[in-house]
Amino acid sequence: MVELEKKPEITDAEFEIMKVLWAKEQPLSVQDICDELLHKNWKYSTVATLLGRMKKKGIVEGVKSGYAYYYTPLTDEKEYKKSQTRKLISKLYDGSAKKLIASLYSDNEMSAEDIAELKNYFDLN
């Protein structure tokens, strides 16, 4: 997998495609991706255009097999999420994860179960 810090930003539309590629864990054709994104009502040409841009950015790799290209992610999902979380915390919470959690807590975004799980996580680590 490629180091994400050096990669261009992934747009919201590209992220939808990345979620499909990450979930399937195998090379997918444009049609395969379209089938997974039926709820988006995206045309084949839209997905193909997005994948072309993503390939140019170095976010995905496309390998031709027969008449179709099959795409795989070059960015690891876990690393991408960690990178985006760090950016969010840095930008909105002055680099403080504590401020992020306090914000979620004060806005009632965390259930009692969420809080218990976090406490358990911190107790174990």
C-alpha cells in the first residue's frame, strides 16, 4: 500500500468507490463497482471517469484483463481513516483528541454504551 500522506485528497465521490474496493478485497471492474453502487444511480461513464481520475492520482491501480480494467486500492483503509482523523483533530480541535471526544459527549453524540466501550478500551490499554 502507498503512504497516504503523500497522496492527493480523496473526494466524497471517490471515497464511495474506495469503500466498495476496500470491502470487496479483490480487483473489481467498472461494472462490478456500478453494481455495488446502484443506490447512487451513477452511470457507468461516471464511475469510469472517477476511476480514471483516481488512477491518475495514484489512489487506485487499474489492470486490463480481456476487455475490462480491474481496479484495486493503493491506499489502505485503516491508514486513510487515521490520516483523516488526524487532519480533523488538528484542524478543528487544535490537535486535541480530548477536545473531539468532549465535543461528541457534550453534543449527546455518544451513547452510554459508547462511553462504556471507550472506558473499557482505555482501561485495557
